[in-house]
Amino acid sequence: MALLYALNQIKKIYNIVLKVAHLNHGFRGEEAQKDAQFVEEVAKKLWLPFELKTFDVPSYKKKSSLSSQEAARVIRYQFLEEVRKQFKASKIALGHNADDQAETLMMWLLRGAGPKGLSGIPPVREGVIIRPLIETTREEIEAFIKEKGIPFVVDSSNQQDKYLRNRLRHEIFPLLREHYNPQLIKNLVQTASILRAEDEYLEGVAKASLKKIIVSKEKESVTVDSKSLLSLPPAIQLRCLRKALEQVKGDLRRISYTHLYDIIKIVSQDEPNKVLKLPQEIRVEKSYQHLIVKHQQSGPSPFHYHFTSIPDQVTIEEIGKEMKFEILDGGNHLVRKESPHRAYFDWAKVLMPLTIRNAKPGDRFQPLGMKGEKKIKDFFIDEKIPLAERKRVPILFFGDLLGWVGGMRINHQLRITKSTKRILKIEIN
């Protein structure tokens, strides 16, 4: 109420047009309905337009697996943004004060947060959300309310000590102010302000650094050069990872510093391929010299195509590939090797049936030019094929013989020789 009355008092001076928006989160039943009615009556008294919405946040909380406070926050900001767009408003003004700021900093400190968390609540976010009272203490606000005779109601949930914020407010902060520092609130607000300025600077450095080490960026993935990432100062490494995760995920909820350190750990190890699964369907893959941040993907479905004779054409929908088959008369002078997606086989050595499927553990073949056999897994490792791509490689069997690792290498036993009379040509598109 203090913010509403303060803005209403100066609206003519600064040419401000106000609209009051209130969300009933559905947590407190009849009490919440009375609060909404109270706000509506105040808006009418001030001749201001009013927008009310009731949302079943408890149900949303269960579906999203968020805490009550986090679920309420998500829905509240969505609602405020909807109202802002509907009425083409330029700002959303929120009533957070200095005590809220101090409590937030302390909560993040207790959780082991870094500079971003310890910088607290931003006074301005994205140029839209503003908090005019963020450096005004609760004591000063209460004095203003009393002086102006402003009506108000108290949210009963603010008195419940099951929330950490309330325990800090009712138990810890009074103790610290009385026995250690009467200026606790203002000092913590000052600390948050200092850390915010430094955080903003480091964010700018990290943003520029990330641009330099990004190899590719798609709608749902970001790939960075691992060596370049490790060459950065440790503090910037972590910030670059946060930014990459945020670009893919959309936010950093449930992403902790433990996750960031785990990513740095796999990048630093000698193993060429490694996978980390992070919260909310985020996957981080180390693939040789690259680090890939992406949404979880199950990969292509297993596929298995079986033919008793050579077809003209096969479409493998699971991997979006098409194969064309052609039998040619003549010797090895017909073989053109300019494309790895085209393979040639001695037709006399080809046995039926033809099977096309994913690679499986235990598959092995004799790669062209080699004397002995090699497991398909070892072949993929030698060729530096990323784990995620291996399921997309078609494997062709002629009878029981693995004849071609599609788009890569044929079996030495099926190679073209001077005595070859007819050739099987297969092309993948």
C-alpha cells in the first residue's frame, strides 16, 4: 500500500499512469479473497483501474515440483507481465524494501551462493521491473503509512516461521541488530549494492569471453571449445557455463555451483567422451575438444530394416536418411571415391539378407585396409564420433557380415579388386 500511495501522490508530477494488479495465489482461502477485495476497494477509492486474477498455485506447485514460494513467484511474474502487455505499460513497480533486500542477501549467504546471489534483489530488471522502495527500510515505510493514515492488511503467511525468510525477520535479525550492529539492514543493503556492481562488470567480461569460445549455437544447444574454456580465469569459466546453461535452459533454477564444478571436472579429465545430466532435462556432453550444453534427447528410436533382396531405395525415418542401391556392370574403374557417403562392394561377395540397423554392443568388422577385426565401439572412438551421433549411424549387414558402417568405412572383405565383375553401389543422403 505504501508504494501505491507514494506513486499516486507523484503521478501528476512525473506524468505517470497507474494501474493496480493483484494476484490471489489460492493459498489462504477466505483470507486471500478478503485481501483481494481490500486492494480492489483501495484502487476504487483512488480512482485507479484494477486487475484481479485468481490462480491455483498449489496445483501448479505439485506439477512443477517447485517450492510454494517459488511457484507463487513464477505465476505472479507471469501475471504481471500479461497485465503490462495488455495495457501497454512500460514498467512493473514492486514493493520490495531494504529489509527484503537484507533478508535475501542473508538467505543466499546461508545457501552458499556466489556474487550473483549475494547481490540480492536488483532495483531494476531488464528495464521493466522497478523497485522504488528497495533502499527504504520497513521502519521508514511503517512511519510513512502511519503519518499518511494509509490502510493496510497483513498477510498471515508472513508470520509463519516455517519459511526461512520469516525466521530471519523475526528471530535472527532482531538479535543481530540488538547485540552486534544496529545498522544491520542498511549495511547489508550496501554490501548487496557493492557486489551487484562488481557482478555486473564480471558478467560483461564473461559475455565477451563466451562469444569467443562458442563453436556453434542452435535453438536448443550451445557448443563451446573446451580448451578455450579452460584457458579462462576460473571465475570467468563458471560464469561462461552459467550463461551457456541459461541460453539453453531459459533460466538457472536448480542449477548450483556444484553442477558448474562438475562440468569443469569432466572438461579437465582426459576421457574424450563424458555426459552429465542436470536438473530439468538439461544434458552436458564432453565430446573430444567440444563441450555441448543441450536439452535431454532420447536420440533416434532403434531401427531395424530387413530385406531378402537388394531394394532400389530405403528411407530410414528414425535418422532422416535415405539410401539408394544400384548394381553396376564392370570393374573397379567405375569406383568413384570422392564422397564418404558413397560405398562400393564386390557384388559376388555380397550375401543376403540385407539388414540395416543401429550399432549394438559387440558388433565388429574388418575396416577397409586393416588385417584384423575391430569392435564398432573402438572404431567410433578412433574416428572421434560423439556419443550422441553414434545412434544415428546406419550399420549394414550382408548376411551375418557387417559390411558397412554407413558413411564411414566398408568391410575389407567386400572390397573391390581387379577380378571384380559387378559392383554394388550404395549412397546415403
